[in-house]
Amino acid sequence: MKYRLLGNTGVWVSEISLGAMTFGGENHPVYGSLGALGREDADRMVAAALDAGVNLIDTADVYSDGESEELLGHALRRRRDDVVLATKVHAPTGPGPNDAGWSRLHVMQALDASLRRLGTDHIDLYQLHNFDPLTPFEEVLAALDDAVRQGKVRYIGCSNLAAWQVSRALGVSAARNLNRFVSVQAYYSLVGRDAERDLVPMAQAEGVGLLVWSPLAGGFLTGKVKREGASTEVGRRNTDGHIDFPPVDRERGHDVVDVLRAVAARHGVSVSRTAVAWLLAQPAVTSVTVGARKIEQLTDNIGASGLVLTEQDLADLDEVSKLPPAYPNWIQAAFASARQPNG
């Protein structure tokens, strides 16, 4: 396993991290289809990840209504100090009007509940799970800063925020001398490269770590989703289109998978491993979070840490998957040479 620095923290995290969304939820209407791993399976999954060198594990208070945190806490009971433990807050955790969002009231209550479920006295990386348009950054960052000063949280981060929102939050932290986001967790894959337009350059410019979720696009990039459309379920996606998360342009996506298969064949590895290895070759990426139902899936994805794609591999995959530049990126690129005296 290889390790990368988490933003400017000086903390080393494994470039492959374990996502615990598949833990729990056997009878849950949403999470039941994502894995529904029980205690024994979750224990084995965590042990296998740690034994392979993974030291970053991510969950959220909303996953399986908190059961994911409970199972993860149990699995880490003897190895808590071996991991950088990350969880998230924002999504509804109850029926009340204040059981969601970024308010100090909810964040403090949710943090204490997560600590109880995880069976720990601190969370290493506490992340805002999504944007709350009702709560200003000044409010939530002050609450998170208090949590750090109380020793309940080591670092703070965010997930699913736009680049301008992260930048605004960093500005508020700087102006008010509050703890700043050290990472942003974002969807990024060969069939979902939107992050490259603004999030990736922002992360590089601000020294913020980029943590990737759904690197296989909900199972689409396993290579098991066929053009002809069988009805086999694959992770968060089935091939008849009833599950489409994250959304994928299927025609374009199948073209990407065709090239992925060719690159994977050159190295004698799986399509999934190749898709993860491509992400690890991208600038700004700190760690790629993988979730699994079976140990074999986890082991295969972890193997991406040792897979080095050639320049030709990367060029082939870039060509079939790249997005057209969006405004103002394209006009800035068009005039960039004007600042190069020898360009």
C-alpha cells in the first residue's frame, strides 16, 4: 500500500480507503440493496483492509440509520489507533425539523451520537456531507472549530460541495481564525469527470486533499454492465436502468468500458482495478474510497495501489472519457499562451 499526505495536515493516509456504506441495513429500503453486511462480515472486511495497509476508513451517520457506524466501531474495537476514522454529518437522522443540516444544534447532537455508535472518544476526520443553504458557513465552522478544541474531532472536511463553496469556507476560516477544511470528498470516475473543471484545480491551489467516492460509478465500471442490458444487479446499479446512481451517459460510458477492457487486458488485471488505478494517476487525488460486499472485491480494488498505468494507457483512457471544457475554462485556456513569451 502507498500513502499520501492528507492536504497540509502532515497526516499520511492510504491511497485506497475503505468505505463502510455496505455495512448494515439488511432490511433497510435503501441501504439493504447496497451490501447489508452483518457484524461478522464487517469485522472480516475491516480486518482484511487493515491487514492490506488501509488506514483510512469512511462512513456516515446516515448509512443504514447509524448501523454502519455501530458495526465499524465494533470492528475497530481492538485496532482503533490503526486508522484515520472519518464520518459525516448533514443528512436526516430522525423525523424532527432539526435532525439534519449544519446548525450548531444538529452538528453537536449528531457528533455525540456518532461518537457513541463508533465507540470512540474522537473522530479523526469529521465531514459535512452536503451543502446546507439555510446555515451560513460562519455558524457551522464555529461549531466544528469548537468540536476540534474540545478534542472530539481532529480535522474537518466536506463532501459534495462546489469549488466556490469550499473556497468560501476556507476564506471564513482564515478570516475568523477557525479550523479549516483539510479535505473535500467528491464523486470522480472515468465516466464522471466533472470534478476536473473546478474542484480539482481548487484542491491543488488551496492544499486541500481530494477523497474520491464511487470510483466505479456505482458498479458501471466493473465491466459487468452490458450494452445489451441484462438485468443483473451490480452494486448501486442494475443494467436495466432502475438504479442510476451516480448518473451515467450509458452510450458514452460503454465506449469508456471498452477501452478500459483493452487496458486491463494489457496488464492482466480486472476492469475495476484499472478504473481505480486511473484515478490514482490523476493530480490532486489523495485517496480513493472503495466499498465492497465481498473480500475478493476489496482485495482486487486494493490491488490498484500497485498498478502503474503507462502513458499510452492514460492517453487512451483520457481520449475516450474527457469532457469538453466548460466556460470560463475554455476561454482562459485559449488565451493562456499570451502570457508565455516563448509560446
